[in-house]
Amino acid sequence: MPGTGPWNSAEMIDRIKSFFDREMAPPADEAEGGPGPAELRIAACALLLEVANADDFFSRNERRHLRALVRRHFGLKSEAADELIVLAEEERRGSVDLWGFTNLIKAHYSTGQKLVLAEAMWGVVLADGELAAREDHIMRKISHLIGLETGYLAEARKRLEGGGGPAEAAGR
């Protein structure tokens, strides 16, 4: 039905604009033409939500872990992190596939940033203490789509499971 989707309402557009203006205004000297930090944050957050929902159950522990991760990873206050998660979820639900999100990450993240994102995704997947086959599959699919080699994906999981935490030095 036209006008009923999340991206067709004037209210949603106003919320997105307000969020971008308030939390993610680009520096004055940022080059024109490419995606800004807001688009990249929404894309990364949408991928985190995709893995969180991969097993059809977004547990309380996964939700808590995701919220803390978004706050820490992007340096956002609680309200801004919550708003980013809501916007990313609406984008994810309105998308027919993951290509738009993964293409942005593939084109604009360094290998180190992709590795940090993979570790963050593993953290969300493993937050409930279980690894479902669908979660493992979606991790491999996303990693392939963002151009992260299989060895890097295994390295990210091993680092996370070993208690090393995210590779902060390679982060954003």
C-alpha cells in the first residue's frame, strides 16, 4: 500500500533528519558525494540487527549486548543509541535484501573496520550462549558480502571467544 511503509511517512523522514542533524552532522570539510557517518552507522547497525534476529529470537541478552555495543562502538549517548537501533531496524525491515547495507560497508570500511564489525556481530550472536546454524550461515554470508575473507571471520570469532574483545585498535 503506498504511503504506509516506514520510509514513506513524513514523520519517519523528520525523525531521520532530526537524528542526523543532532548526532551525526559531518565535519565542515568532509568531501561531498559519498555516504556520511550516519549512513554507515545505520548500515552497520542493520547488519548487527540482522545477525541478532537470524535465529528468529532476539533474546534479552542479545538486545542488552547490542545496545551497549552500539553506544560504545559509535560513542553515542543512550538515547541516540536507542534511536539509531530503531532507525536501523526500520531500514532493515524495509529492505528486500542486505546488499545496500553490505555494499556501503564493503566500499567504505577498511579491513580492520570490517574485522571489528565481524567481532561485534559475533558478540551479538554469542550473547545468548548459543550458536544456531542460521546464525553461523548469516555471519558467513555477511562477511562474504562485505569482502571479509573467511580467515578473518574465523580470526574475529576466535579473538572474541578467547576473551580478547573487539580489535579496538582497528576500529572506527
